[in-house]
Amino acid sequence: MKTFIITIEIEHTDKSFATDEIQSFIAEIGSPRANFVKIMRKAFQETTLGENAHSIHVQYALKDENN
């Protein structure tokens, strides 16, 4: 079985990362009531690679390059 991994990195300056909009988005995707993972999984299942996939895992994390 082959695994296809897609990584998307979004870089912000410290100033833009601290804005209310970005902090609100981070809180929203991490919330138990959020449908972020379900939406991403469903969107990928509708693509050529995803239509016959046995399982799709969605991961997200924050990475601090300063540490």
C-alpha cells in the first residue's frame, strides 16, 4: 500500500500571527465542536487521489521556528 502525504505550511510574521483573526482561527480548529478535520477529509475524498482511499488522516500543528 502506498501513502501520499501533503504538507501545507503557512508562515506568518510574529506581528500578523498575534492578530485576533489568526488567534480566533487557531482556537476554532482546535475546538471540540469544530468540523475542520471532517471538512478537510470530505474535501480530499472528492479528489482523484482521495476517492478510493482506505483512510484519510488530517493533522495540524503549530511550529515555532524560534525554539
